[in-house]
Amino acid sequence: MTTSNAPDALLLGGPRDGTLFTADDAAVVQLEIDGLIQRYLRTTSRQDHRGQPVLVYVYDGATPPDGGLPGIGLADGGPPAAGAW
């Protein structure tokens, strides 16, 4: 965990491309934006920002908050049953 409020990480790609933030050693960052969960994954890469190295998190994609995939459901239009996968 970091002890300062200075950004130590950068989101790369996706809807928040270029956003600096304090990562607190998180392996995954999930943001709810416009009704979808946007996920970013930590990498081992670092980039310089104003002379300071920042950890890079890359965009992994979006899913609905309920975990379902857009456009995928049963023939009756309902979601798959729990454990169906």
C-alpha cells in the first residue's frame, strides 16, 4: 500500500485511457462506467510520468454488472442458470 496520494499507476486503453491513479498494489482494477464493469489488469511494465515511474494497467474489456455477456442468454431470452458454465 502506498503512503502518499501521488499517482503510481496508469490506465492504458479502454474508456479511461491515460488516467493516473493510486493503485495500492491492486492486481485488477474494475470501474463501473455507463452500466458496464470495465476491467484493467496490472502488468510488469512501467512508464515515466513527469520523471516518476508509474505501473501500467491494461484494458481487459467490459461486462455487465451481473456477470452475463451481452447478447448471450437462453432461447427464452433469460440468463443461463447458475453453474451452467
